[in-house]
Amino acid sequence: MTSTPAPGTPVRGSTTGRPVMAALDLFGRRWTLRVLWELRGGALGFRPLQHRCDGMSSSVLRRRLLELQEARLVGRDAQDAYCLTPLGQEACAQLEGLSRWSERWAAQLERSD
């Protein structure tokens, strides 16, 4: 298993591990953004989260959750469900801007076809 991307350590695209490159490496892993996106509405147990992620394999979900916990974007609540940490909530707030931009982009491409 590959290690969790972290600032200051070599990551895909950066031998120095610049923070933005480490974040892009982490977010670029398959299913990572989907897990964060699904948790932005509140804490979820493993099976409900897996269901919301279109039934991704349990081994991949487990790996992504471990990486996101190591990156301190996901934690566990009092009921042992997965939830966003304050840092994870901040990341999702930033992704909301990207989501809004992508909607404008899609509309513009649609108009030009």
C-alpha cells in the first residue's frame, strides 16, 4: 500500500512535497473526493457510507478512510461513525467553490456545442 500523501514528503508531481501538491495527490486518489463529499452532510457508519459511494469495495473504502484519517480530514464521532474533522470541513468548503465553477464550465461548454 502506498503511504498517505503529506506536505514535506515526496508525492506525485513534487519531490519536495509542496503542500498543494500533497493535497492534489491525496484528492486525486480514486474515491477520495467522493468519500469527503458524502461525509460533508454528516457522520456515517461504514456500510451507509459504502452504499452512498455506489457500493465501492470495502477494501478500497477502508484504505481511503485510513488515508483520510492519517491526513486528519476524517475522524470518528462518539457513535464510532466516520465524520469530517474541522480540517476536512474546511477542505469541503473549498471544494464547494470548485463545484460551483464546474457547473458554470459545463453550462458554457453546453452552450458552445
